[in-house]
Amino acid sequence: MTLKTTLKMSAAAASLAILAGCASTSALEEVRTTAESAQADAAEARSTASQALNTAKQAQRDARAALQMSEKNRQEMNRMFERSMQK
């Protein structure tokens, strides 16, 4: 890095440090409250997503069972039809 770039980065870092030092307690508390609210929202979203995943898995199991039952019924109907054609 050049001296000019280093000086610019040092000035930016110093500005940020000064701004951070000047932040008021109420502003920090507001940021903390916002972060806690965001964490609570994320936890709720994660819970909802987990419930949706469980529901989808159950629906998939039910669909597979219905498909198996349908296949079994189709086979039985074919056997009944074949028996009736043999008579």
C-alpha cells in the first residue's frame, strides 16, 4: 500500500473510533433492542419453518401411502376383471 492509501485508511479508522466513542447510551440501547427483536423474529421464523417442514414430511408420507393403496386397488381390480373375463 502507498503512504497516501495508508493515511486515508488511518483517517477513516480514527473517524469511526471517534464516532463509536461518541455514541450515546440511548442509541446503544436502541441498537441492542433492535438486535434482540431481530433475534426473536429469526427464532420464530425458524420455528415456523420447522413446523412447515414437519407438515410437508407428513404430507409426503400420506401421499406415498395413498399411492400404495391406489396401486393395490388397481391390481385387485385387474385381477377381478381377468377373473370375470375367464368365466
